Amino acid sequence: MKYFSLHQQWVLFVLALLLLGILYFKFYYHPRPSPSEGVVRETVVEISGEVRNPEVYLFQDPPTLREAIEKAGGLKETAQFDSISSTEVLETGTLLTVTKDSPREFKAKLGRMTANKLLVFSIPLDLNRVSLEDLCLIPGIGESLAQEIIAYRERRRGFRSVDELKNIKGIGEKKYQVFKSYFLVTQTFPAKRGVDPSR
């Protein structure tokens, strides 16, 4: 009976490990997508208020206000919407609240979904509107770092770009690479004092 030499045994051992590694990565390893590569590519809209089935809905394409209401089962009662507003296209992360204005008229109010829901659907938060509490929902951001971000925003009267995160004490290049996919900047900071930037 022929035996393998010590050198041959090592070569076989390394080959076996390599084969196991290849099999693991091929069949078992599934990297977790970052928020920017999120699994959800559809338009996410939360619909609440005077509709038959209020909840969060996914659309293949950005829906109009009318399409969103139809997806939620329609209005609870027969009524009309302003024909102009009903054709407005909704963007991802929109909170659509339908309220009863009069016995035959309904109003649609557009807002933003809460931060925890946006994060679940891998939708970035607006740096100029996010609250301290919402910042703390992001992995790696504690209360002290969240306070630094808010203080920077107030000093500079808002963020112009997500890159400005690198100017904040406690955020180096490594942390910035982790955090940047969680944020976007869509508008300037509210000019008035007392306006809640979290909404």
C-alpha cells in the first residue's frame, strides 16, 4: 500500500481547503447589500388615512396619486379628487395621507415616511431633515456623533452634499464610506427657527 509523503499530504490538505472555500462562496455566501445597492428598486409609498387598505406599497414605476390610492383599495367612500393633484407623480419614500375635507371631498397630504421605515427599504435619509433620534438608528452612529452631525448642520445652515460628513469630528474616511449610502441631500436646511428638520 502506497502512502503519501508529508509534502504531498500538505498539498492535498491545501487543495481540500481551497475546494471547500470555493464551494462555500458558490453555494452559501450571500453578501449583505448596502442601502445604496438595496434589494428594493421599486418605488415605495406608504398610504394612510381614508383608504380601504392603508399600508406600505411597492410600485414598479413611480405612481401617480390616483394610482397609489387605487392600489390601496380606493377611498373608503365615493368622492372626488382634484383632477390636477391626482395626476401628481409620487417619489419613493412618500407618505400619502388621505383626509376627509367635506362629505364629498377628500384631500391628499404628501409627506415623508418615518426614518425606520425608510431604512428598512434601503431609502437614504435627507441629512438636512433627519432628527437626532433617527440618526441613532443608523449602525455606528451613537448619540454623541448624532449631536455632532446636528451641530454641524446648524452651524453651516445645512449640508450641501453628503461629502461634508467627512468634516465632522469623529467621522474619518473609513466611517464615511460606511455612512454615505445611508444619506442624501435633497434640499437646503429650513430657514425658519422652530421648523422641525426631522419631518
